[in-house]
Amino acid sequence: MQRRDFMTGAAALFAGLLLGRNALAASVKQGQAALALPDAPLWQWQASELAAGIASGAISSREAVESCLGRIAEANPGLKAVVHEMRDEALRAAQRADQRRGSDELPPLHGVPVTVKVNQNVAGQPNTNGLLARRDNIAADNSPVVQNLLDNGAVIIGLTSTPEFSFRWYTESPLYGRTLNPWRADITPGGSSGGAASAVAAGMCPIAHGNDIAGSIRYPAYACGVVGLRPSVGRIPTGLGLGFAGQQIATQGPLARSVADARLAFLAMASSGGADPNWVSPVASPEAREKRVVGLVNELPGIPLDASVRDNLAAVAKMLEDAGYRVEPVSLPDHELATQTWLRIVMTEIRLQLLPVMRREGSEALQAAVQGMLEATPETGLDEYVAALATRNNLRVKWRALFQRYDALIAPVSASAPLPWGLDAQGGEAMAQIMRQQAILMSVALSGLPALSVPSGLQGERLPGGVQVIADHYREDRCFQVAAVIEAAARMPRAYPTGPA
């Protein structure tokens, strides 16, 4: 059986899934004639392949779910990426999905297994945010992003790990232990969505949910060699009761093993706004002619880039040039000011609203990380905080002007290769170094822009390499376009280990 035959059929099926539910029945009939199964376990299939296979009847949702659960049983004991398995609930949901399969209208993720980060409400399941003190906190309802996943047919098979308060660029906690990177045990899987990235990279799920206020989707995706999208603020609905930073800087988003799957998950997560007044439907995206010009950020003011990061950026620029793009060097708008503004807003809110709870419930490692970031934050009173809010909007204007020329920017995810374990708990100087290396994650997040971390091959000694593709507000389509070119040229390998190497 030829994978090409399957993908020909899958493409027709998947087109129907993306174009609308009413188009599905015709797409199924068109695709079934050429449909053949890939020669790989179901847990290695892409989400789009699973959705097409389930819709056509070539496979069942139960088979897909059982395959991913089996992969969790095999790989998770060594990685600790999935911290709460929902086996019984998932199998019941898969059975319902299979019973509905004959319907002409199927949602785009019908029967596809996914995971959710353990800092979001999934009704009847724990929402601990990585805290030992909240291990018995059971969600009464679904958060908006979870409800969108369910409404679009996804089957939640488990919850993935996060550090305490989802705060660090590492993923470990007294409650769940240390989540490891499937590539190498001595480097971070990233944080705070490290469990999501590790699970996707190891094949436990094709799609994982994460969230990002300072790189918590993009950095784990980079560290684990997968795709991670931080959408524009307002694309995916948030819950209530959040501060300014939670409403206007933080976002929910997907991690996946392919750009196509990240797009599929994004459309599902963004499909409804719930009660969020900031929500903007992907259907309402502006249409603009593609310029086929990208800006290359290969210098950060005062921040040296590792040689491997520089080499990686040069390789990606060549990939895009070979695909017909014009690549021009560009500087980020007021990068240092943006980083300081992020600190003034986010860390001031943490100091005023969360710090007492963090000190009461957090571990020593968390305390050290928090203290290091507080020490790096400029002294901020009310006047400085209000000024920072105005500065943020001024920076957004400068970004908008930049995208009048460029389809997207290509930038490092981090100034260094994925970090070794534990640096952020080693005091203020170590944290200051980390923050310089990760500053670009914060400066992009500050302006609420969409940015997609895409693998671009291996760097150094078996370390994943990648870049982030940054686009204008509500232009996730540009992120996907450019990232797909990089993905096709890079041909990122898959390790699928049973544990870290």
C-alpha cells in the first residue's frame, strides 16, 4: 500500500474538513477510492491523516485513541509528559465518535486524540497548574479553548505537565517531577508547555494544547523539535478573572508535529469566542496580496547569538530564497525597550497579585526563578506601569509599519541552543543570562503578535534547531505559509524514543 495514495485521498477529505462541515460527505466519496493506510502505527500519523481516516471509515477513533494510549504507556514513564491519563473518558468519547461516523456533517477533529495542559479547566478533571497544594482541585466546567476542541470533535486523552504556576522555561514540580526532553535528558523540554511539547515529540498525541505569555508554546516547541503556534491575542478565547497581561499578552495555542496539524488545531481552538469580547474569528482575517519578502532577524542588540543559532538562521534564509522569497536583514522595533516593558507589565502584576501565593505554595526552585526575574525587572510604580501600557501600544504601531513591507519575519526562538537543566534556579546572575537569551520571546509576546516556532533540522550535538515565523496581527496564515516552506526543506527527523537518549 502506498502512502501517496492515502495522502491523495486524505487531501480531499481534509479539504472538506477545512472548508466546512457540509463539504465533508462529498470529500469522503472523492477520497475513498484512493485511500490506503500508511505503513506506520496510528500514533505516528498526523492529526489530519487520522481525521481523514476516521471520516472515511478506514480506521476508527477507538483505534486511534488506543494507539496513542499505548504509546503513552510505552514512552511516558521515562518522560513524565502526561500527568493525568483520561483513558476511560477517552474510550467512551471515541465510541461516540465512531457511532456518529455515518453523519454527513463531522467536525474537523472528529475522533482525533489530543492533550490539554494541566492549567486549563477540563470538566471533572484536575486543574493543578503544577501545584502540590492544588492536587485536589477538580474543574467544574470546561475552559473556552477546551470547549472549542470538544465542539470540533477532539478526544482528550490526557493532561500534560506544567511547572508550578506555569512560570518557568523548564518543566518540573514537586507534584509531577521532572518532564524530560525526548531528544536528550540533559536539556530542558522547555516551559511552561514542556509536557505538551515532549508528548507531541514522543508520539503520545498528534496535537497538544499549550499557552504562551513569554514563549511557553514557542520555546518548548523549539526545544523538542515540534511546531508551536502562539496566535494573535484575541484569536482563541480566554477565561474570565485575568489581569491585563492575561487578557492582552497571554494566548492559548497548539503544538503539533507538522505545520498542517498546527493549522488544523488552531482553526478548531479559535472556532468560537465564547464570552471573550476580544475574540476575532479566523474567518474574519484580512486578505492581502503575498509580497514574498521576509525579514531576517540575525542580530539582537547586546545579545550574542550562539554559532549554532546563527548557522541555523542562515540555513533557513537559504531555504526561503530557494523557494523564491526575497530575504532581507531587519531589526526588531525597540527590542530592548520591548523586553523592559514586558517585565514592567507582567512582573509588576505578578508582584502585586501572585507573589504572596507563590511564596506560600511554591517550591524553592520556583522561588529562586521568581526572585531572579523580579531582580531583573526595573523598579515600577503606578506611573511607570501606566507608561508601560502606553509604550506597548506605541510598539504595536511600529510592528504594523514593519509588516507593510514584509510578509513575515524569521527570527531565533532563543539566542542559544536549548538550555541545560536548572539554570533558572541558580540565582539572579544565571536568570539574567537566561532572560537575555529569551528576550525575543517576551518582546514578540508583548505586542500580541502571532508567531510560529518551526523545526529547521538538527543543530549541534543532536539538538533540535528551529526559528520563529512572526507575522502581523491576525495574519496566522502568513506564519503557516512561510513555515510550511521551511518544514518541507528542513525534513526534520523523528526520534520517537521510549525515553530520553
